[in-house]
Amino acid sequence: MQWIMLIFAFVIIIHLITGKTAVNKLVSLNVLSGVVLAFLVLHGVQLGRTIYLDIALVYDIFGFLGFLAISHLLNKSITGGKNG
């Protein structure tokens, strides 16, 4: 399953590089964050170490906050700062 996650990550990175719009790239980055989170959880379960699960949780929180910040800045640039 970890190999499948690595293949998914590779395909998403290609889509991230070749994405046409900023929204396309933002969604690709968010999906890549989810794949990395799943990989960390799978790896932690395979090794039986809970530290990977803790790292995955913190990674997910920061990934979500980063997604919100980037989407807020993207919204401001698209609307010209009219929507708060």
C-alpha cells in the first residue's frame, strides 16, 4: 500500500507542476498533503510506532492551516481585496 501511495504522490506532483491555474495547483497541493498524511499513518502502523501518528496529526493541522491561508490570499488577489 505504501508503494501505491508513492505512485499517487508522484502523479500529484506532476499535476502540481503542470497545473494551469493557481486554484488547480492549490487543490493538487491539498491532495498531496492528504496522501503524505496517509503514508505517515500507514508507515506508523506498519512499524508499530505511535510517533508517526502524532507527526501525521500535526502535519495535517499545519497543512489545513496553510491551505486556509493560501486560499484566503488567492481569494484576495482574485477579488481585489473586496471580500474581507
